[in-house]
Amino acid sequence: MNLWVHPEPLADLAGAKDFYRERAGVKLAASFIDEFERLAKVGDICKQPMRRFPYTVIYKPLADEIRVLAVAHQSRKPRFWRGRK
């Protein structure tokens, strides 16, 4: 199964990764990306909160790919990703 990530979540990921790298170091930033990659492989649900971070990965499972629509902070801008397909 292919993984397609909308361009805007790539920016969401980069911003969060940079935040964790600046505040806590490279190891925590790498853990954040690892957690995203773990969730991106799950295809049977549309929203999945990260375990260690206040983010939710929002995606749409399709027949041949998973489309990641957002990496959303749980305390900011709810439903900002609604127009993404």
C-alpha cells in the first residue's frame, strides 16, 4: 500500500519536528517522526492520536493508498484540515 501525504501536513510535520528539536533535542524530534510513521501505516481508521505527543494524524484509507490529510495539534484550530482531499 502506498502512502500519500498532502503537502500541508508535510509542513505541519516539519514545524512540529523543529519545535521538538529546538526545545528538547534531536532524539525527541526523531521520536516524533517515528510515531508519525507508525500511525501512517495503520489503515483501518481515519483519526489516530499520537501516544507521546499532543498531535492527531488524520488520514483517509483508499483501496491502494493511505492519504494523510493532516498532522493536527490537539489544542489548536480544530477541523482546519476539512477541505483537504
